[in-house]
Amino acid sequence: MRGRDEEWTGLMRAANAGDAAAYRRLLEAVAPVLRAATYRGLARAGQPVDQSEDIVQEILLAVHLKRQTWDATAPFAPWLFAIARNKLIDALRRRGRRVFVNIDDFAETMAAPATGDTLSPGEVAAHLDGLPARQRDVLKSVAVESASIKETATRLAMTEGAVRVALHRGLASLASKLREP
Amino acid sequence: MQTDRLIAALAADANTTPRRIGPMLALALLAALPVSVALFMSILGMRPDMRTAMHNPFFDLKFMVTLALAFAAIVVSLHLARPETSFDRWGWLLVLPVVIIAVGIAAEMTMPHQRPWLSRLIGNNAMACMASIPLFALPFLAAALLALRRGAPANPTLAGMTAGLLAAGLGATLYASHCADDSPLFVMVWYSLATAFVAAVGAIAGRRVLRY
């Protein structure tokens, strides 16, 4: 646990210093842990567990958009799990359940099944079409078709700067759409 | 959308690091300041006997109370904007203005007075006080909520309430320079009621706008 937490904290510090590869490694490392904990939280609340991937994606979006609230002198894991717990509670409430989620669900999660991607996360994708055209096109290109910023810029006849702006705004609008009840 | 693709998109957006909340809150409050001051000067203005009043320790005490409230609430607000902090850990700071006013009341009790305590408590400006503090607090509250939207509070209602307290502290600081009622008893009752109202507005607004 401690080794894992220290690794995450180190990666997030590197990410804040501008290391995008470290940031990606961090998100890839936390996703399976979030998936396992979300899965367990849903099961405990008597909810269908096939929504867990939607919630994992929602957590990742919140982590991304709120990462300035992480205090770089503090460990990363408690911050991450606080966001995860908040998002899980939110998701359960939206489904009409008032459930107390124990933080230990997250903090003690070790198992990290990689089965998540075989599930069909649809919530984020469903909201994509509701975005303004430019944000949608850029997000689809980067996130669905895995194109780089550069390729996306060429494909959509935009500057790279404009692609970056549209990408960031698109992610922010996705998060706010997911928040709506 | 597959999660690994979403992660790729997030990583592609890694270089747009969002701005930190502390400086944003400072900027927002600085921007609200001229609005509140303009409202204050056009409606009330400072009291005419400002120079002599400044020699009255109970006049000065009002500012200690309102500024202590504002600063304590700013500190607590910044903590509550983080997802992993709790009100239990930082909320005690808000006791500070209460302690100052209690000391003030005790000090005033020991002094000889021409007016009975009840008339000092009721004062002459109770209604003006209750209406003015929320009015001058409003620009600060709007600014604070706007800045705190960048945060990720575990409890948006409490975060909004604290934003209300900081706005009330700043609004009351302006009002205190107009009001001729300097008794700590007056401050305890009427300033507190006005503050509670602004805090309630902040809580209701925070519940809606500070969710992340």
C-alpha cells in the first residue's frame, strides 16, 4: 500500500511539473483500483455492477478537472479516494439510493481486476453527442479514434492550439453533463 | 467510450493545468471590493464623527470582530474547497470572532454606563444593520462562490455557508464604519443575525453551484 501511494504521489508531482507521460501512467495505474472499489461499492448498495465503468470514467474526469485542489505536499491517495467516494455517492443518489460509502472501500482496495473494459461504458459516450460540434469532433477524434492532437488538427483543419482549447472545454462540459441528475 | 481512450484524452489535456483556488479567490474578492464600496458610499457613507470614533476602543472592536470573521472564513473556505478535508478539522477557526466579541462584552460590562444594557443592545440602527450587511456582502458572496467553483468540496452546502460567512464579514466591515452603535452587545445580536442570513443564502447557493 505504502509503496503504491508513494508511487502515485511521485507520478502526480511529475505530472504537475508538465510530464504528460507520468500523468498518463498515473491514470492507468489508478483506474483498475477505482474499478474494483466502485464495483464493490455498487454491489454493496445492491446496484447493478455493470455501471461501474461509467462511474470510473466520471471519477477520472473529476480527478483531471480538479487536480489543482491536490496539495502537492500531501499524499495523493487520500485525495483521490475522497473524489472517488464523492462520485460514487453521487452516482448512487442519482439512482435514487441514499447510501453511506465507507472510505475503507477505497483505501483498502488492493485487487484490481482488469475486467472493466469488457463492460460497456455508455454514459460518457452518450453525452458526447450533446456537446457543441467542435468540442464533440475533437473529443471523438482524440478519445474515440485515438488520434493525436496534431493529427486531429490536420484532420479538422484547426490549429493545434484550437484543438487543445476545444479538448479542454469538451472534457469540462462532459463533466458538467454527467453531474446533472 | 473505453476507459483507456478517455485516459489518453485526459493525458493529451495534461498541459492545461487549472489555476489554484487561493489566488482566484483573492482576485475575485478584490474585484468585488469596489462594487461593495460603491454601494456603501452611495447609500450610507462613513459616519461623520469618524475621527473621534476611532478613539473609542469599542468602535475599533467592531472591525476586529468583522475582520476576524472574514479572515477565519477565508482560511476555512480554502480548506473546504479540497475534497479530502472536513469541516470538523478547520471549522473551529470560526470561533475566533465569537471569542473577540465575548471579551468585548465582558470589558464593556466592567465600565460605568449612562445607558442600560438593553438599550445598548437594541441600539438605534438594528433594521439598517440587518438590511445593509447582506446588501454589501452580496458582491463578495457572488465573487467567492465563482472562485470556489474551481474547488472540489466534500460538502458543497458547508462550503457555501463558509463563503457566506466570509462575505458577511467583509460586508459588515464596511457597515461598521457607518453605524453609530458601537456596543459589543449590539454587534453580537444584530451583526450575528445579518451574518446568519448571508450564511444561509451562501449555503443554499453553494449546494447548487459548488457541486463538482
